[in-house]
Amino acid sequence: MSDIPFELLGGEPAVRQLVDRFYDLMDLEPAYAGLRALHPQTLEGSRDKLHWFLCGWLGGPQLYVEKFGHPRLRARHLPYAIGIAERDQWLACMNQAMRELGLDASISARLAESFFGTADWMRNKGA
């Protein structure tokens, strides 16, 4: 059995489902309003980019890199004020999406830890 998160999740369709639920929640839940405000009015481009990025980040095909080159995550996010509140909203939204999709607890915990490290690294303001 594979230990690659991309495969453990169920491949590209499962990653798309997770990303879609994440953005649906961001759009619907008042608790994520601050996070939503950092995004464009329409989320289609954001959905695609996160899907392509996560496929590669999780050990699957490097779709984002093929389309745009190196992700340069921190540099691409510098125009947006990302502090602890924004980080925590992103993580809460993703954790809720994983819960609602019924992901296995062990893979959810593993992903939550990895997501935290990346989200915390994206912070570019003090609070």
C-alpha cells in the first residue's frame, strides 16, 4: 500500500473534491470571511490553482509546475496581508473540508500538520 498522500486521498478526483469543498466553505461560512476577502470575486481560478498545486504537493502529478513553473508560494502571496488570523481561518476551513468529506483520521491528521507548516510559513504580518 502506498504512503503517498495523493494516492491515500484517492488521486486527482479526491483532491478536486477537497479543494471544491474548501472553497465552497470559504464562500458560505461567515467564520472564513476574512480569508474570503483576500480572494478574487470569482473563485474559479483560485480553485484550479490550489487543485493543481495540491496534486503535486501531495505527491501526485506536478500540474501546477507544468503550467506556471515553481510555485514560489511565499512570493506569490506577499501582496496579501497574511497573519495569524488568516492562517488560522485557512487551516480551519481546510480542516472542516477534510472532516465533511470523511477523510480517514490518520491522513487528515498528517495533512493538517503539513498544512499548518506551510500556512504558518506564508505569514507576512505580525498578527
